[in-house]
Amino acid sequence: MQGNRIARNFDGKPTIFNGSFSDGTIVENSIIGGGFGTLIIDQEFIDDILSIIDVDNLGDNFIINLTYIYNQVYNYFYSSKKNDLTREQFYDQNYICDEGGQIIGTKISSLKGQNVALCSEKSVATYIILSELYKKGLFDRQPTLVLSEMQIEDYQKEPHAFLLLDQENNKYPIKHTLYDAENPSLIENANNEQKVFIGLYSLTDEERENVANGIEFRPASTFNLINPNYHEVGYKRKYGSITHDIKL
């Protein structure tokens, strides 16, 4: 992080952030079409996103709590109203400039209910919520925001934002987890019954180090590990930046 600017690295190393957002923090992460966009974390958004969580709905179950937060964040950014603008068009029409006329970026609060938010906005929103809950002792896993890359099947690798959730006193498969706020997981049992769960993956100590070093890896679904009756189906995902010949 440089001042109040969280810069994305393009040298294979991810950007790792576990500090606090302040009004005006810029996150250089949103890829808009073939170009590059920036998010401005404004105080209105910080206050708004924290207000959508009712702590009375939080219990002792880590996965249930995270699922509740996932739904609240989704409902914040998505609505039933019609939006004819593409993501690229929305950013093009909603940027703000400094006093010298230089484009700074787009306020994240302006994306509320606009149906254009993706991984960067959802990850930032979730990080703000979890950081506040962690400080208050209402969430026992420390969140870290990661700006890295992801590849789905044989598609081109693209920049991607996700979270790490760490609890040092726990053991695998819950000690370290990767939470993908953008991509849920499709789970299927032996009877071909399918369910959609949040994109939560368990990491070994080595895989947790790989995240920080940008090494590609394909993590194991937490749901598959804690409930062997289910296994992950659908698109296979590979997280990280540096190629190490890991097959999907």
C-alpha cells in the first residue's frame, strides 16, 4: 500500500492488505473491459456497508455467518431495477476528478444496487465487514484482502480479488481458508443432488504461503473436506499469479 492507495502489482506478486480503509482510499483493482479502473472507498460506503449486518443474526457457525454476509453484500450491490449500462459504461459515466481535472476513480458507494459489482467491490465490502467484526470479537478469523489472479478451466487468466481468513489456533481444514466473494461453489452428492455454497476453500500452511508469494494453486473445497458426501463440480479454479505447471 502506498499512502491511501492500494496498488495492484503486475510482476507476479499479489498485493496483500490487512490494514484499515479510510475515506478516500483508492484500490487499483477493477478491470474494466480492456482498460484499468480504480475504486474510491468513500466514508459513505464504509458506513453503509457496515449497517447491512445485524450482529443478532450471527451465531457460532463460521460457514453460516459467512453465508449470511455473502447474501447481504450481494443484496447491497444488486437489485431488481433495470440497468442498461454495462460495467465498463457505468465506470465511464461515474468517475470523479480532482481539482486539476485528473480522473481519480469511481466511488464504490455509487455502485449500490447497480448490478455491475464484481470481485473487487464484493471483496472490499466483505473485508470491511469482517475486519470490523474481528476487532469487536464477533468473528474469530483475521481477514486479509488479496489482489492476485485467477484462471477458470482453459480460459485466460485474469486479475482477481479474494480474501484469506486465518485462525492460528485451529487446524486444517479450517485453519486457513480462501474466500472467493465473487464465485460460489457448486457441490454435488452421490445421488447427483446439487447445492450452491459460498466459494470457501481450505488451505494448508504451504498453500497459505503460496498465496503471499503468488504461486498458483488449486485449493480444496472446504465443504468437500468437512462433508465427504459432497464434492465440488462445475468450473475448476486456479488461484495465483506465477505459473508452476499446476493442472486444472
